[in-house]
Amino acid sequence: LYLKHHGEWKLNRVLKRLTRDNKIDVDRSVRPYNYFPLEGIKKQSTKIPHFKAIADFYIEICEYGKPTIFEVEFKTGIKGNVEPDVFMVWKGVPFFVEMQRNFYTKTVMNKKIKRYADYYYSREWKRHMRYFPYVWIVTKRKYHISQDDIQIIQTASVKEFVEKFKKKLFS
């Protein structure tokens, strides 16, 4: 469990009690504290910042409207196929969301986009959804991507996305 806001004193009291009663574990070496189930996630896991970024993304997206579907690490079927960090339907529009905290080389990013294109051409996605989702890359650094068959959006934040598409989203 990741707490972005410190002001939830009731929640903090509950978390403190759950920790004291050995129901959950806490990492006090970071602030805000990270809380964990007793089994399953290591305190020093390299995936923690990634999952925090997804949690922050969810909190930010909900400021503009709660998604009707929000599935973390959506599985499309075959291993090695597209595995977006998030599949969501927001304001009636499907998205595959990629949280890019680290900079990828052009080769690595092109391979990732090629997997999306291959998934699009396979038509397997039609088993799950009516329309192929937009691919939304949340990144501080823009990538030069050329892919005409799928819609790719790159923004640094939800706020930037909303500013960019305000008329379409809120009209």
C-alpha cells in the first residue's frame, strides 16, 4: 500500500495498528512509509518505484474522472506479447498505458512499439475489446516513434494529457 498524501491521520493510525499486530510490514527508511503484506513483496524490490508511479498515475487520473476499468499489468495472452503497465477505459476510451520512468534506447522502444503493432495486426485484441486502445506513454523524455497503424500518445503527466485533449475529453 502506498500513501501519497500524509494527511489521512485515521488511515495512518490503522496502518500503525496493523503493523503493531504483525498483519502488515513497514519500511520506515523512506518517507512516506511503504507498507507491505507480510509475504510476496520484498522491501527492497526494484519494482516498488514502478508500482508507486502506477499508483500516482491512478490518483492523478481520478482527479479528472475515475476509469471504469483499471487493470495493472494487463495480460493479453501469449508471453512476450504486449504487456502494458495498465489497461484502462477512461471517459469511454480504451488505453494501454506504459509508465516509462527510465529512458529506453531507440532500439528497445522500437521493439516495444513493434509488439503493439504485431498485437494490432493479430486481431487477438478483438476478443477483449471493440476498439484497439490508444497507447499512452507517460514519460519525461519524448521518443521519436513512427507507427501509422496505432495511435500513440506521449505526455509527462495526466495533467499534460488533459491540457492537450481538453476539448475532446470534457466537451
